[in-house]
Amino acid sequence: MNAEVIVPITVFAMVFGIVYIALRHKERMSLIKSGGNASNLDAKGNILGSLKWGMIFIGIGLGIIAGKIISSSTSMEEEAAFFSMICLFGGIALMIYYIIANRFKGTDKT
């Protein structure tokens, strides 16, 4: 990548991060002033969210591999093979996540 592309993306990401942190700090301070507990805003224990994203990325990776195998072994177009396999494996990963999340929420009564 050229510097003409990287520099604006980096500047945008930095400005976005600073604004996000400032807004989050302001939200926490107003919650504390009103007598609330700011510890509820922390994302601790977000195991299921990490599981979901991990499974999606694994599904996408498997879809790319399967798309490459299908496009090289059949007469299917490469774009169609990649797109269909990524959607298929990503969907399968989300369905497996749904099953796991329901079982986890059923046993966790906290």
C-alpha cells in the first residue's frame, strides 16, 4: 500500500478512537454523578461474543479454502465458488454458535 492511502486511514482511525474514548468517559462520568455504577459498562465476561467472532472467521477461512478447491476442480467460476462457500461456511458457523450459546445460557444462571 502507498503512503497516500495509509496516512488518511491511520488519521481517521486515530480521530475515531479519540472521539470514542472521550464519549465513553463522558458517559461514565454522568453515570457516576447520577449515582449509578460504571462497572456495568465494562465488557468483562463476553465469552460468547468472542466465540461468535472466532467461529465466523474460522467459517470464512474454511469457505475460502473450499472455494479454492471447488473452483480448481470444477468448471464453476472462481468468484461464485468463493462467495458461495464463504456464505455457506459462515452460515454453518453461526448456526453452530447458536446451538452452543443456547446450551451455555441454559446452564449459566448468573
